[in-house]
Amino acid sequence: MSPSRRTVLRTGVAGAAVAAGITAIPAAPAAAALPDTGVSVYPFPLSAVTLLSGPFQANMGRTHSYLSFLDADRLLHMFRLNVGLPSSAAAMGGWESPTTELRGHSLGHVLTALAQGYANAGPAAFKTKGDYLVAELAKCQDRATTAGFNTGYLSAYPESFIDRVEARQSVWAPYYTLHKIMAGLLDMHLLAGNAQALTVLTRMAAWVKFRNDRLTLTQRQNMLDTEFGGMNETLTNLYQLTGDANHLATAQYFDHAEVFDPLASNVDALNNYHANTQIPKVLGAIREYHATGTTRYRDIAVNFWDIVVGRHSYAIGGNSNGEYFKAPNRIASELSDTTCECCNSYNMLKLTRQLFFTNPARADYMDYYEKALYNHILGAQDPSSSHGFHCYYVPMRPGGIKTYSNDYNNWTCCHGTGMESNTKYVDSIYFHSGDDLYVNLFIPSVLIWPGRGITVRQETAYPEATTTRLTITGSGTFTLRLRIPSWTSGAQIRVNGVVQSVTVTPGTYAVVSRAWASGDAVDVSLPMALTRESTPDNAAVQAVKYGPIVLSGAYGTNNLSTMPTLNPSTIAATATPLQFTATASTGAVTLLPFYKMHGQRYTVYWNVNTTPPPPPFVAHYRFDETSGTAAADATGNGRTATLAGGAGWITGRTGNAVDLTGSTAHVSLPAGILAGATACSVATWVRLDTITNWTRVFDLGSGTSTNMFFTPRSSAGTARFAITTAGSGGEQRINAPSALPTGAWTHVAVTLSGALGILYVNGVEVARNAALTLRPADLGSTTQNWIGRSQYGGDPYLDGAVDGFRLYSRVLSAAEVADLHSTGQ
């Protein structure tokens, strides 16, 4: 953050970038009074998983060194002075300086990091230091009334800062700081067993209620315009822990209607909103759903995630420019030195795992988690720093360079969340549900499954290798659910060397159920390929990826003034894993994984004059929304669809579906959605209310001369797939033996590869054509891609409903199609 930006924030024009929340409460914590509702998958406690050697363990080790180094009395200095207690410690600088209004927030981050580090096999000294900090904070809180503050108040600044918030006067986000302290205290209690921390926290929560009880609804809502961190999240977590309804009532005081109301209606109104002010609010919403079962809270969180990931995120998974959301789908036009604030991805990952607990059928949540974890969070720590110094912004402009924190004179929000991120890498590698074990991430680690007598050791050099091995110790019957990322193709699973005949569809979890014996080994192969990701606002601006890993061009000291043009045909692998060479307009260039790009200038985005091939799993529309006109792309590729002509929502095959009325209602998919694809598969569920010749389930094209479509009934009386670049007279067709039925959900799939096209109905092949010569790539970048509408203006619109619409740039096998039908996906 530049000095001028810092000055702006001090005036209260905009809040600080926050880092909300605690590590998610471990499954069934011993002291929890209330279970979460709407949750079907659970995390393991941090103590159950240990990192093995690799980049994550190395990052964690550097942060552990920093936590050991930090002087607790320097952290406490302003807390003590604030209540008249003596302190001889040196004051800290940066955002913790004695004159900075945000002072005190970092101690909360340190408490969380110490608690997480201790819970995850860290040294006992972490608990000792955390206990000391809690005890000294308690002394400060005990002097609140003596210092002229209200009972329970605890901060490094006077309570008058809260008066200024309530009076709508300029002040830098005091509730944000209080949230950090409260979250840290809750972590010290839950993860480090500190009972005093709960006492101090409960007194703070009572003070928050006292301050807000006195305000009118209008006063509270106006106050929420000032950044307040994740107050609703932590207070809801405290309610779940204690069962005290006062904490939930206080949490709901922080429900910001100005932000929540559009999100509840699935409206993207985020433009020009401070990005990381909003993410913690939405974290609070999903926790409030888990506490109350109120589906509006869930919808707010789901819609927000879909909007941010689909329309506001860069290739590395981060978001924001200058800390703010911009207009939807502005990426190429928003490349600067102040993009991708690290706090944002820290909080997006927290939100993502909560949403996965709510709906584990959405594997795209964990696909995004992997993207942001590897490309943003892992790469935000300086590996040359023994104390794990951390980025604030991660520049996306050509010629950008990462800059980092320091020991005592920085203390930005991302300095704080950086300590937290690097002490909780184990929290999402594995989840469980009954007899199901989810393997979400391919990080070298050991899981000891509590209460099961099962140990799982994961050994891998991923992502530098495309394989991982899971070795089971102990015996028992359970189901492994292995994430098959949306970016892979041709994944394979072996058990004890034997290939398993299980479905490995990208963007799903493969299922291996058996009675496991000690020593069983599971090998997972996830082939990677070079792909390019275009920005939504300029198809020629692209990022290069290998599997999930973003590659960046190494430019040393060259502070690029323009975006280089890359010749993608020159990209070539080297002997070093994940390292490539290429030719650009600047000359020869080396491409490195972005998470390894440190100490030099780089570019993530390039001008590329050729259309990139689409990813293997192009788009997936679940149509589970309940309002609005946007349909999220569940692959995380950002290909949001739009409901048009009066299309709405209706109960679907699973969840909701898009309702097409047979009048003008249809769904519009992004232009060029299959551009460059030399093979493809389309799969969907459709329920016909009435059937009329030449309606369309889908029609992807640029007019009557260039298109590919599927009609439930042609004039010949049977269902038909066709593709053409020469109008109806040049169609290459696959004709089914009959029309689709009405009044029932029917699964339809079409696959094209080589000269062969196959049509499936309800998971079974019904027709094929082995003499096809056209592919989606031959259609160019199609501009009229519709569900329920034809390229021909005289054809009727579809009357019925569509659910689970999937597009691939590869061929689904017969087994994969059958699995999509049998599982209802």
C-alpha cells in the first residue's frame, strides 16, 4: 500500500483490507454447545494432519521462526499504555505505530497463528507465548473502567474511536481491529485450550452488544459502512460454541443490508466496493446459515462466491485492483501494481471451504481452492526471508515485482493473514463424512484419522510431478473420494498397482470403496497440459498455465512498459520441472511457476494472437440459483451464462433448473465457448413439457450457416444432433431412433472425436456417425450460443426445463456418460 493510499485510509474514506475469521472449528469440538446445520462434510482437527517435506512445510517453517522471534511485550505495548499500565517495550512501526488508528489488529493475528501452530504439532513455546499474551490482555481489560472505558472494552486505542464510528466521523475501521483480537482469543481457546481466552472474549462480546443495543437499526446500518471485519462470523462462532443467544443477536447486528440484499437476489453490485471489506461479511453470512439454517444467508454466500470467482478474479485466483472490486469481467483492463491483495484470497479460501462443507457435490469449490492456494498464497511469502516475510499486493501488470513485509515496521493486514495462512496449510487437505475420506489437495502429508485406527500418508512432488501416492496403515472399510481436477484429462487410479475401473470425470470426486488392509497403496495420476486462459474483456490477453499452475515470464530488472506478445507455439519444456522456454516480442524468455517467482520482475499476462484451446472441462451450469438472471459456471472458468427472454428458476432434477416457457425464454452462453476445440462433449438433463419440431436443447453458432445443435424432435420425428459450416444443406448429423419423451427428466449427451460422433440418451448409446469431419473449432468463435433457442428465427423455443448442462473439449467415455446419468449429475 502506497503512502498516499495509507493516508486515504487513515481519513476513513475507505477501510483497511481485513483478514477475518478463525480456523474453522474442528469437527465436533468437545466444548461446542450447538452443531452446525446444513453441513455434510467436516474438517479434521489441525492436530490430525502433519505436513511432510515440500514447499508448504518450508513456508510454515519460516513463519514458525517468525512467531518464535516476535517480542510479546512489543505487541502489548499500546494495549498497556491505552489503560494506563506501564510499558518499557519499543513501539512498533507501520500499521502498529502509536499514531496509526488501526493499532492492535496484529496481536489478534499473532494469537491465531500461535494457536494454529501449536495445534498443528508446533512447539509448546507457542502456547506459552499465547497464554502470556492472553493473560496480559486480561489485565488490560480489567482496567477498562479505571481508564474511563466501558466494562469489557479491550483495544490498543481509546473507546472514543467507536464513538466516532457511531457518529459517522472519520476513523480507520476500529471494529476491524476488535474482530482480529476476538478471533485470536477464540482460536487460543479452541486450539490451544486457554480457558481465560474465552472469558476475555465473552466480556468483549458483551461490550459489543452493549454498544450496539443502544443504537437504532438505521444507526447500526449506517455504522456498517465503515469496515468491521468479520464481526458477524466470530460472534456466530462464539454462539455455536456457547449456545448463548446473545452472541447470535449481536452477530446479526452486523448483517449489512446494503451488501446482503443484492447478493440475496444474485445481483452483482460489487463494482467500486472495497473488496476485502465484503468477503468477511459473507463469511459471517455462511456461518449464520450454519447456525440458524436460514437459507437466505446461504444464498448470499453462494451467490457472492460465484460472482467473485466467475467475474472478478485473476488467473492466480486473487481479486481486486487498488483494494476494490471493479466492473464485472474487467481483468485485462485492470492490471496494476496493486492487484490481488493477499487478504482477499485468505478470506476467499475460508469462504470456499465453508461452502464445500455445505455442498460437497461442488468439486469446483476445491478446484478454486487449489488455484488460489498454489498460485497466490503459496507464492506470497519470500523464500529468502528466514521470517517468512509476506506480500500485501501481488502485481498483475507486466513488469510487476513482489514486495514483502518486515519484522516490526510493516504490519499490514496481509502481514497478519500471512502468519495465519502459513500455519494452517493442513486444514483442507482432507475432509471426512461418516465412512468417506475426501482427498482434496495433493500436498505431502500424514493424516491420522481420529477414532479409526487409520493413517494415510500422502507422498508426492506435486505439482512438479503429476502423481501422488496414498499409503494406508491400519485396516477397515471406508470410501476414498479423490478430487479429479477440472483441468486434467485421462486421470488414472491404481490400488496396489492395479488400475481401478472407477469414473474419473474431471471436476468430480472419484470414488474408491473397499476393505482396506494395512500397506495398501493408492496411486493417482493427473496428467497436466499447457493451456492458456483468456481474460473476459480481451480474448488476446492470456495467462499460460500448466495444469493448475500459472506460469510467469521472468524479466529480471526489466520494468516492462508494455505487455509482451507471446508466440505460444514456441513454448517448450526444459529439464527443470514446471520450467519452460518461449519466444516473445521481447526475445527469448523463461516461464516459471508464479509461486516460485521472487526477486525479479515478471509478467503473468501476454498478448497472444491465436485462440487458446479451451480447458478439458469448459463449463458446467448447475442452474441451482433461485433468483436473478446469472447462471454460474461451476468449473471456476468464469463462463457465466445469462437467462434471457423471461427464463426463470424451477425445481430441477437435482436442486433447481432453468425454466423455459416455449415463448422467448432461453439461456445465453458466452461467445466462443468452444472456440478451438477439436473434440467435445455436451451433456445435460432436459424435461420437455411439450414437444414441437425443431426446438433446441442447445444451439451453438453464429447464425443459420454455422452452428451445432440438438433438437428433441426433427421433422423426421426423431431427436437429432447436427453440426454445419454450410447451412442446413451441409449438416453432418446423428439421428436418434426416436424423439425425446415429454413429462420426464431425460439425460442427453453427445460426443465428437476424430470421425466419430455418438449420441447417448439416459446413459446409453442410441446412435453414432463415424463419418463426421467437422468439429467445434471449425465453427470459429461462435457468437450466438443458446440453450432453448434456435439459430433459425422461425423455429419454436423450448418448452420445458434444463438442468446440469456440461460442456467439455474432450470426449466423455461411455462409462463417464453412464455415470453422469446414474448419479443424476
